[in-house]
Amino acid sequence: MNESKQIANRLKKVLLQDKIYAYEGLSKALEGDVRMLLSYYMNLVGDVSINIDILDSGEYQININAKANNISAPQVI
């Protein structure tokens, strides 16, 4: 493999790694916001998790997983 291909592959790995960390940070921020929002309407049990996938079409699919043991009237703060 020539040097330019090695450099291109190395750059690709760095960019993909940066993208993974960006998604992890976004997921963590969204988890906190979604947890707060859902807690106004229900009693959550356990953690809220968010997974962001990129579809072949280039769109993002966002999956939210949360469990609650009771739904209640909104709490106004």
C-alpha cells in the first residue's frame, strides 16, 4: 500500500472516531433532557437510553428506551 493510501486510511479512522465521540456526547445530552421531560409525566424506573443510528439513506434513526411504573398529571415547576 502506498503512503498516500495509508494517510487516507489513517485520516478516515480519525474522522470516524471523532464522529463516534460526537454521537456519544449527543446521546448523553439527549438522555438527560428526555429523562427530565418524561419525569414530568411519569414515574421513571431505571435509566433512559438513546441510540442514534445512521440509515443507508443518510437519515438518522433515534431509538429511545425508558420504563415507567406510573403515568401522572404533568408536574409544573
